[in-house]
Amino acid sequence: MRNVLTWRPRPYLKFVLVRLGALVLLAVGITLVSFILTNLIPGDPAAANLGQRALSDPAIVAAFRHQHGLDQPLPVQYGKYLAGLLHGDFGTSQRSNRPVSDELAEYVPATLELAITAVVVSLVVGVGLGILAATRRNSWLDQLLRVVSLAGVSMPTFWLALAAFFVLFYKLGILPGGGRLDPGLDPPPHVTGLYTVDSLLAGQWDIFGNAVFHLIMPALVLAAYTVGLLTRFTRASMLEVLGNDYIRTAHAKGLPGRTIVFRHVLRPALVPILTVAGLAFGSLLSGTVLVEQIFSWNGIGQYAYQSALNLDLPAIMGVSLVVAVIYVTVNFVVDLLYGVVDPRVRLQ
Amino acid sequence: MSLTRRRAIQLALSAGALLATEAACGKTNKGTTDSGGTKNTTLIVENSFDLTTADPGRVYEVTGGMVAHAMYEPLLTFAGGDVSKPVPLLAKSFEASADGKVLTLKLDETAKFSDGSAVTADDVVFSFNRVKNVKGNPSFLLDGVTVTASDPQTVVLTSAKANPALPYLLPTPALGIVNSKVAKAQGAVDAEGADKSDKAEAWFNANSAGSGPYTLQSFSTTTEVVLVANDKYWGTKPVYTKIVVRNVTNSVQKLDVVKDTSQLALDLSPDQAKDLGAAVTVDRASTTTTFFLFTNMNPAISPVTSNPKFQEAVRYGLDYAGIMSLAGEGAVQAPGMVPDKLLGALAAGDSLKRDLDRAKAALAASGYSGQEIPMEYPSDITKNGIDFGVLAQKVQAGLTEVGIKVKLSPAPVATALPNYRDGKEKLGLWLWGADYPDPSDYLAFLPGGLVGLRAGWKAGTSPDLTAIGDQAAIETDATKRASLYQDMQRKLNEVGPFMPLFQSAQISVMAKSVSNFVYNAVWTVDFGALK
């Protein structure tokens, strides 16, 4: 039997536990920063949410402040918010009077569906093109991909979204316009909030097809930047590995080119690619604000925008918290994947 | 069984074809007329949302008013776009007392809620008291008004003082009547303290309990609202069985409506509405939203802008023609603060005209020494396609010609409002949308009034003007009322700190399949009337 007193967590497990602890601390830190910043803004939530007439009635303003706890000292407000968080209560939106947790549950799946699709597209296309460019270094294809990837990272997302909308929907009519489904179509029964998944679970193939069609354009627009970024990084990372002696040895052994690329080049090249992919996820989340606005996508991007306009503090904090947790979790997973991809990380 | 590569490709192509077919089949009807001559089911309406709630006791914003109007009918309404004369709806008749303090309304016995139950005076009493006591944005509409039911079909509204504006307030969407039995069962409260005890807003955001031609199917403040026809509607049945109101930016609205993905776009700017082609119909109408500039009257805030000569220089130095070219087709120059659709509006001939010589002479007489004057405005508001930033530049350019140095000071509305509300802006560029279509709403611009104070104009500083306003507020004779409000505005244009600029244009673009559209300044569009 293992002696409890002498047991020490394995380094990898310790690493995981420390990162999880840091995640909790970071989440609390995010709420504090959001709270301070939102209260530093020289604006008044009552002014932002009440009409001009209501704003001139002290009784209505007092009722609004009392309802949302704004009549209490800031430390008390923050303390109550944290206490609520422990019970899963994100507070009540000052704009809509709905629980923020309900609103997040409504909007987050829409953004996740879009972001996950964009991530998959980015990884598959970005890494694929990077491999192609690296293995055909200085060919016309490599030159072309360099231009394309440069365009991907250079084009502003909002411009690309409008241009894609104009060309693919308005001019060519090959993809649908805004929204997650055609107007008038009823969403599938709610299970995950991801229309593609929920429609499959409900066996609604028409809704599934419609949801996929609506996903294509915003996901491609959102992925454009990360595709460009990953193409460039994959190419650079692959070229670095391709110059090693053991690759020359592999060629000398007569291994097929595909085996060399995928087994001996891509795997060691993946570590920097994973780092970039994790960081790019952040830009992808921030890109959803504009993409969702243009494609009428009811995700947290639109929710965050509306909440910021109305100085809706609980909603702003809820969005900040969720985005931060998603971002940190993704990078945490990336850290874990380092160990999977490179055994030396596990040993360290 | 192993899957060969060719077989896998075949399967993938088949799946793609299936998806394409399914997606195409999933498209909805788009308001076209079928072979039987009846309208297909769904009308897609696109709007830039300012939506916060579907609760009729709390609704106040433009999108909310449009949606609530389809579900909750008021006692009185306006016919088409004419907001100058209230006409019966749930109340089949109404009569005001000679002193203007009591308004008696007889309900239509045939009126029914969406559950089939009759609309009674008790429902009216509950609805109105709830609006007052939840202390929401529209509560002010019933300030000083007591509502009672003298019998199941008679409602009596009693005001503390003469309230000739009351019939003009009653058609506003927030005063739509709710089914009190259903609402109470969902936690709605009409008693004092309802601001704390009323728990029905969440229910009203997912359901409806009115007597209008539509009921609520789904509601999202950021995406879309879906209304379905009320199959127990007591009036003329609506033509469309489903209305989908979607939140879409105006640039996308334009593409959608031309492409017939939507059938009604409500937020195009005058420029965007040019050259749309023959596939759509464009309706242009002036709104009751007045853009205006003010100079602060409080010397403690600005000794420069409070100088009457400086105000005169601004008033006659503004490039009204240039500003109107920016406002676009359908907009009208505002001769006074009261919009042209309302009783008491000034005639177009009363509009201020640019007089550069007079402006320069007044500026010289004011002692202005060339210092920069900050002009504050909300940078994140675009109303009827008019961007405040662009408008501010136009105002700045006009005043520069006179010799006034204006420094643009934009800020997001949430941060600009407190300064405006506290009367600290030296120069302010804002808009005022009529809360209800009656000139009494514009008493706010007098000294000591809500907007007057924002311009640093304290009560008692213009007794003549205040006397006219006081008389206009209680005058019950319509002709005399109109005359008093016109006098008030002429005087305002002479001595007041406000320079009315223009009433923006509501541009509504619709598919050819849609007819009977009439813009209404209170609820924008009546879905039940569309054909």
C-alpha cells in the first residue's frame, strides 16, 4: 500500500492541479477587473437604461438603483456578486431584468458553435496549407499560399464579413444571409444550444442542413485570420524541422515522403503551432463581436456589445468571466497537449 | 466491410447533396402570393433592435413599441399615420369633461383577449395601475391620473388638473391592455410596491396576454421576435400568420430586402435608399424625432454660450441647407421643436434661415474672443441613418464660417448622458423623440423643464414664455391649444437656447408583395394592417 505521508503527486498531475488553481484565481481576478473598470467609466447605469422621462423621476431612479443593488457601497456590491457566483448566480441584467445566467445559457452556445467550427476550419485548413507550403518550398504554390495567408491576417474582419456577405449571398446567392436558421424556421428542441447538434439529436435533417449552411459563411470569415496565421506558423515550424539531420536520415533510409512529413516533421513542429492556435482562439472570440453583428448571430458578441452600450454591469462581468474561462481553458488544454505531442514535456 | 476511398468520396458527395436539398427545402415562405390568391405565411421584418422587454407595463423603446402594439391593443388608437386625432379601439367611445379633468371611456363589448375572454374595465384598471406602480420607463404617462371602473364596460380616468393631452397618450404601446386574470396568475401586480413585488416580466418576455392581432411565440432582445396570428382575434384577421422581426444592421437590411430575404427593412439611411431598383417600394416619412443644438444658458457653465448675442450668432450662423442635405430625402427642417405631424406645429415658413451677416454682427457684439467651445454629442447613436459624428462635423463647419471655433467632444451615450442630464454641456447636439404625439411633451423645453434645465435654463428666467406654457398645458379647446403652442415655439426660437435642426426621415423599404404599409410615429408599423 502506498504510504500517504510520503506520496507526492506526479509532476504532470501537479502541473494540472496548479493550473486549475490558477484558473480559479484568474476567474476571480477577471470579475474584479471588470467590476473596477465598469465602475470607473464616467457613466451611470440608470442613465443608460432608463428613458429620459423616467430618469427625471427620483422615485423611478431610486427603484432602479435598489432593484439592481446600485444603492449599496461598491465593496458590498462586489461581495454580493462573488457570493452569488458561488451559487451559480451571475446577477440580473440591468437592461432586460433577466438572470444573466439565463442569457449566457442562451447566447454562449451560439458563439461556441461558431467558434468551434471556425477553430476546426482553421486547424484543418491552416495546418494543411502550411504543410503544403513547407513541403513545396519556393514553388509557385508556396508563393501563392504566402500571399493568401498574408491576406488572411491582414484583412479586417468586419470588412471581410461585409464583402463575403455581399458576394456570396447577395451577388452569387450560394450561401444564406444572416441568422442561425432561415427566418421562420423553428430552432430544434434545446439540448446543447448548438443547433447542428440539437437538430441531429432530434432527427431534424432539414434543420441540420439549414444550420450548417448558415454556419459556413460566418465561420469562414471568422477563421480567415487564424487560417492565415496558422499557415504561416506551420510553414515556418515545418521548415525548421525539415532542416534537421534526422530528417535527412529518414530520407536516406528510404521512408516514404508522407510518413516523414506526418511522423517525423509534423509532430515536433506541432508544439509552436499549438501555442499559436491557443492564442489565436482569443482573437477568434473577439472577432465574434463584429461577425455576429453582421451575420445577425445571437451569440455573446452581440450580447456583449449591447451590454456595454447600456453599462449593464452584471452582463459585462458575466461575459468577461465566460470568455476568460473559455480562453484560459483552451490554453490549459493546449498546455496539456504539449505533453501529448512531446514526451519531453511530460518528463519535465 | 472496409470502406474504399472512392466509396467514401461518393458517400460524402451524397451527404453534401442531401444537405443542400434539405437546406433549400427548409426555406420559408417570404410573403409572396400563392396561386390561391392568399398570402403565404411569414413576413420577415428587419430592424436594428433597441429592445429590452416585451412586457407592456415596461416597454418604451421603438422596437418594443412596434412589437407590443401587435399584441396589446390600447383603448384609443390612431388611424394609419395620422397621430393628430385619437380614434376608438378597445373603447368604442370616449368623452372628456368640460374642465378637462375627467375622461370617460366605454369599452367595446365584442373585444376579446387571445384566450377568448372579454376585455373588461377591470383589465384596464389593472393594466394602468401596473404601468404606474412598476416604476418603469412609461410610468410617467399616467402621472397624476387615477383610473377607476364605474361599471364592467366603463373606465373613468381622473386627472388632478386639466389633462387635454390624455387621449393622445392612450394609444402608446405601453398603455396596451393586458388580460389581468392571466397576468395575475403569472405574478403581475398592480398595487403600490409593484416595483418590488411584480414578478411577471419574465413571463411577458415569453408569452403574451393581450387582445391584439398577434401573440408572442418567441422573444430575444438581440436576435429576433416571432409573432403568430391570434386565432381568436376579435377584429379583422391579419393577413400574415407569422411575423419574424429580426435584429439586423442597416447595411445588411438593404441587401436582404432587395434580395427578398426579408420583406420589410426599417432602418435604411436616406443614402442607402437611393437606387434600390424596381423590386422594392420605398416609403419616406418625417418622424417625430427632432435633432437640435443647444447653447448653455447658465453663465456658471459658460459665460460665452449663455450670452444672448452669442446664441443669436449660432442661431443664424448654422448652415441649415447643408444640414438638410445631410438629413436626406424625407427629412424636414424643424421650424420649431414640435414636429410637423402634431397639433401646434409651426408651418415650414417659420423655419430659421441662415443669415451670415446677422450672425457675424451678433458674434462681434457678444465679445467672443475666439476660444474653442466644446460641443458634446453621443457618438454611438445612429438614428434614421443619421450619424451624430457626421452631423456634428456639419454643424462645426457652419459655425466656423461665422468665426466660432467648435471643438468636437463625442462620447458614448452612456457616458455623455450624465453631463447632458446635469446641465454641464456648453454646446450640446442631441435629439428628442416624442414620448407621445402631443405638443405638451415639448413643455420640457421651457425654463425649468426637463430639457430646459439640461441647457442651464432655470425656472423663472423667462416669465412670458412660462405663462404661455402654463396656459397651453391646461387649455382644452384644440384651436386655442394649437395657437398657444405655436406662440410658445416662436418665442422659444427668439429667446431660447435651442436651435431645432430637422426631423429625421423614416425610410421603410418593402418588397412589392407587401402593401398597405403606413408609417406611424408612435409604433412605426402596424403588422395587423399589412397586406
